[in-house]
Amino acid sequence: MLLSMRSRGRIALATALTAAFALLVPGVAHAAPPSNDDLDQATAITALPFTAQQDTSEATKAVDDPSWCQSYDVRGSVWFRYTATADGYLRASTTGSDPEMILAVHTGTRGALRGVDNGCGVGQDVTFVAKAGTTYSIMVSGYDVPGGALSLSLDSVPAAANDDFAGAQPVPALPFSAQPDFSVASYEADEPGSTCQSDGNTVPSVWYAYTNTGEAKSVTARTTGDGSAVSVYTGTSLPELTQVACKNDSYGQPTAFRAAAGATYYVRVTGPSRTYQPTTLFLDDAPALEPSIYQSPSSPTVYDTVSFSAESWNDIDQPMTVDWDFGDGATAPAGTGTVSHHYATDGTYTVTLHATSPDGRTATKTTQVVVTTHDVGIAKFTVPTAAREGDSKSISVDVSNTRYAESATVVLSRNDGNWWRTVATLTLTVPARPTKTVRFPFAYTFTPDDAADGKVVFRAQLQLDYPVRDARPSDNEVIAIATTVKPRGTRIAAV
């Protein structure tokens, strides 16, 4: 069909406008994926050390990209391949990349890739043991974006110089600290076990040698770092080493051992190959043993059995072996628990302990124990047997005291059926007399309520001024037999 003149004009106008728009808007370039975007096109690494800088922002994800290394969804990946020429450690790093990258190292072929031990790092270097002739495929990917400015390096790294017992690093002096790199350390055949780490024969280790060039002393060893542990041994070869101390990281708490003069001690530090917290070893002279004495009760009397124990805030001090001198001629042999002692007379006694820590540190500590026995008692409580409403009757409390002059208070109360209500309070000085007592006199007027109840029950309580403590308070309270109360005008028998 022939187009009309009007239609041909519209087409020509549209074509012209399209051409004009193309002149005004710059063209958009669609960048191609990197040349090593797929495993089959991995960049070959032919020599070490190797470095590469690459833009991976257009990297894509293959359907069979492995995801064992990370829990993130791989958005895009690039590949590198290296065939090891010798046994040893290799370290791959993406330090300097933007953004952080995921490193994953594999052996095998497409469809049968296997991740290598320690061959995974999210924003971290990867150090792994390579075998000569084995080909390693290294995948680098982004975890929140397809990629970015990648900076990759691969190089061989030596094993830790003190990886083996024979290469133990000398400790020049105390205090000493070191941060071992377990990524280039391994377990050596015949390494001894550790009582503080159940998997001590499956984790990497490094060795240090400490020789005590001075007099015998105690030394502490500790590590910080999740999963780390320190073990101390004596001996000259792996098969014959004997453990003398051991401690896992336990929030940085130390272990202690006695270092004999001129003796050499081998310190093994173990830890995981990969951790987000570095492991640090600390060796130092042990602090002085400073035990404290705990006694109960704090203010004993001759009626008490006093308990003593030696305590310390420092874990390495426990359990302490302690022998005791109680200051009154009695002693207790060396032991690790609480001891008890009875003082027969009042007085001030110097108690002495001689303590020894498990690693051999010693200390002597003294304390003063003051034995004071205050003992007052109600010897007699006299109340009327009967009364009438309105009568005022005498009530008396006789108090005995044979030890020290005391300021004593007697509280007189009556029971209203539900509660004890205070009637009167009296304080007097009570001298210490072996046979005589002091009378506390009271008077009480009986009320209509007493008559309605028909009886009144009185209680006497004896108290000493604080902080004085009565040694035997059981005789400080007496409840009298009830007093019969009659209404006014009722005849009662003479009392």
C-alpha cells in the first residue's frame, strides 16, 4: 500500500527527532565482565610473589560457584589458579581492596571443588598449607556488592621459627610477651598432652624456652585469646617432657610454677589457626603471696568455737597449705581447709598463719583475736498472781552478772492477745558480782481491759547497749505466769 503524503511526512519528522536526541544524549557503554569471571578462564599465577589489581565491579556469578566459605550470597566472582612448586605455607590477601572481599581456596576440578583447610577468609588473609604439584583455585567475590577495586596478593610464607620443639624461642628476661601466628604453625609428632586442653594434639603450637639464671622463684604464665592455652614442661626432648603447669585462656588468668635455679622450662602455646582475636603469651615473676585471715565469729566469747581460714584473691595462690598458731599455746598442723579453736578465757590473742602456695611461695600473717564474754541474765521475775481493776502493783526483775560491769536495760511488756505492748523500760548499771543481783523495780496499774480479759501476761527482756553482745542470750527473756485480773470491787485473795 502506498503511504500518503501526510504519513510519509510524519515518519520523516520522527526520524529527524530521533537523530537529534541521539546527538544530545551521550551513549551508554555496557562494560564486559572481567576476563577471569569464570573458573574455566581463571588467571594463571606462574610465579610468586604475585600481585594483581583489577576492577571486579562487573563480575558475575556462575550457577556452580561454591558457597562453602561464607554464609553470604555471592554476587559476583573472579578466579585465579596456582600450581604449587613446593610444600609449604601460602598466604593470599585482599588487603587494600574496596570493598572487603571474600577469599576461598579450592582444590579439584569444576563440579568437584573442595575447600582447603583454613582456605576461607571474609575480609581476612588466608594462610594454608600447600602441597607441591597441587593446583589451587582461588575465588574472590563480594558479599554485599558484585565486587569493586580488587587488590590480590599471593606469596609463600615461612613456618613459625619456633613451630617445633627444637626451635623453641629463648625467653631473654621477665616480664616477657609474644604474639604467635598460629596460621604458620602446626602440631609436631610426639608433642605431649595438656591437662587443660582436651584437643591439645590437634591444634597448632609454638614453643618458648625459659631458663632461670637466678635463685629459685615462682613464675606465672598466661595467654589471652579465644581457644588458646599455655603449658609448661621440664625435660630435654619431646618424648620425655613432664608437665608442671597448664592453663587455658580462662579470661587471662595465669598458672604458676616453681622455677629452680639454673633449670630450663619449655613453654608450649596452642591456639586455633584462625581467630579474630590475636593470642598473646605473658611470662612474669609471680606476685608475693599475700593471704588474709578470715575468722568467724568476728567477736568471739569463751562459749564460741572460732573458725579460721586463709584466703586470697589470686587463683594461683589456691589451695594454700597453712599451719596455725592460735596464740594461747595451741597450734594446728599444715592443711588446706578451715580450722577451729576454742579459747577458754577472755583475752587478746595473736594468731599466726604460715602459708605456702601450690608453686612454693610462702608468707606469714598475723591477726589479733579479742575474746570478750559479756553474760547477764534474768535471775528472777516477780509479778502479782492476782489483781483488781485500778490496782497498782509492783513488778520486779532481778538481773545477775558475774563478768564485767554492764549498762543493762529491761523492757517490760504485756500481751494484749495479739502483740506484745511495751509497758515500761528501765536502764541501770549492773556491777559484776558472783552472788548478788540487781533489782529493776516496776509498777503497773491494771486497766478495765485487763479486767475484761480476766488476766494479763507479762514479759521481761534484758538488753545490753550496742555493740556489746550477750554471749548467752537464752536467759535474757522471761515470760511470767499470767496474772488474774478481777473487776473493781471484787474480792481477791491477798497476794
